[in-house]
Amino acid sequence: MLLVVGNIRGADGGSPIRWTVVSGSVACPAARVALAWSVGGRSLAGMVSDLVECARAVAEVRLVSLPRRWAHVQGVAARASDVAAALDCPHSAEIVAAAWLHDVGYSETVAMSGFHPVDGALFARAEGFPEHVVSLIAFHTGAEEEAAERGLSDSLSLFAAPEAGDLDVVTFSDLTTSVDGAPIGADARVAEILDRYGPEDPVHRAVSASAPRLLASARRVEALLASAG
């Protein structure tokens, strides 16, 4: 059993969080896998959600070798945390955990089919994360349209569709975070994706098809945030 110390920090900004890597995977108590967390010898209890910290640790281990992707994921997670808190979402921990893990399927240690929502969801399920987190990963940001483009709708059907409001928050957070982790408008983000992937790419075709639905999702969250003050 190998103890790895990552460069993530506890909620107090102090000592690094330590986690255990067993046979290349991160074991987390929030995912019902045995692991004793410690932050400078203190328990994480009462500081932050174990589930969220677990997701963050897993995401970092898998994505830190992809600096731009990791920067994007950190921005999405920060955005999701802010939005879930502002809206007092009942499943805030699951939403933020899914935000940390939504792109884990891009990791070369996780990717199997090349379709990152399904690859990431299968990985999260194998790691023992709650099914609500798994489904949010599987269906985030137009995954249904991309699955159809790639001929992988049957693979996506392995997962139950998540609660629509929670999926809106994850998708909104993704759509309002640039590739480098900076804030961006949803319309600009969609345009950037379409520009980055050529017309023959399944991502371009999927986003072209899903854009009205994605932007409607973003508008719903914006309206809720405006109502929440």
C-alpha cells in the first residue's frame, strides 16, 4: 500500500491532504472504500464533505498530467460549488463531486472507448462513488447527443438519467468555465468548442445538435441564481 501526498490543501488552506493509492486507484471513505483521511493528523470531519474531497483527490491523481484539462476541472468545480451553495441544492456534495470528476474520462489511465462521459462514469462507479455522481458524469453537457454521434447510446444507457436540476448545475458550470478554468459566457463557450473541433469531428456535430438544449440549461440556472439574489 503506497501513501501518496498530493498538493491539494485542506479547507483551512494548511497541510496537504493525504490519500492512499492501492493498485493505481484512489480509495475514499466517501465512496465506501476503506481509507483513513488525515489533514496534518486531524480528521476531515466537520471541515469539508468527504465525498467532495475524495472526488477532488481522485481527479487530481488522474488529471494532473493534463495541465489544461486540470485547470478547467478546477474552475468547473469551483463554479459548481458556488452555484450549489447559492441555490441551496439538496444534493450539493454530489453535484460538486461530479464537477470534479466530469472530465476524468480524458485520463489515459481511465479512457477506454474514447467517449469521456461514459469512460468517466464507469470509472467512478468502479471506484464506488454514489450512483447519483456517476449519472451526472455520464450525462453532463450534451452527452446524449455525442453518444448518438459515436454510436455509443447503448453504453450511455447503462446509467440512469440524473435529476434534471442537478444536471443543469453541472452542465452550467462546465459551460461557463473556459478550457483554462476562467469564467466565460455559455454562448462563447459553445462557440469555442465548435471552433476547436472541426465540422467532421463527432464533438462538433454533437455540440451543434445539443447547443439549444445546453444553452436552455444555462439560462435556467441563470434565472434561478437571479431569483436567489
